[in-house]
Amino acid sequence: MLTLIDQEIAHLARVMSASMAGDLAGPILPAAYWRERLHQLLDSQHLTNAQLRSIDVLLLQLDELEAQAANSAGSARRVAIGAS
């Protein structure tokens, strides 16, 4: 039986990376938004070890996605500056 927390973790796992990938204008929702959502889950009482591990994995994925977004933004700026 899935709890509301399990459902929220599954939802975040589905949508977070797509949102961070965004479009040419950047992420649809910033990493700070996702980090806050994940930390709200961590503040929940009575998390199981599996839930804690899942949230930790999502936080690590968010760090990677944020680094990729920063690298992409930096590359786009360098291209724009070179084209001027």
C-alpha cells in the first residue's frame, strides 16, 4: 500500500528532471523549488528507510541536474558572446 509520502516521492521522481530540463529559456521550475519540496518531505515524521533513501537519491539527482543546467547556461552565454 502506497502512502501519500510514497506517492509524492514518485511524483517528484517523474516530474523533477523534466522540469529542470525545461526549454531554451531554462528550467520550468528552479532547483530551489524542488529542493524545498524534498526538504518538506524530509521534515515529515515517521519516514521509512526506503523513503529516506529515495529522497536522498532525488536530492543527488537534483544536484546533478542543477550542475547540468548551469553548464548549459554558461555554454549558451559563451556562444552568444562569440556570435556578437
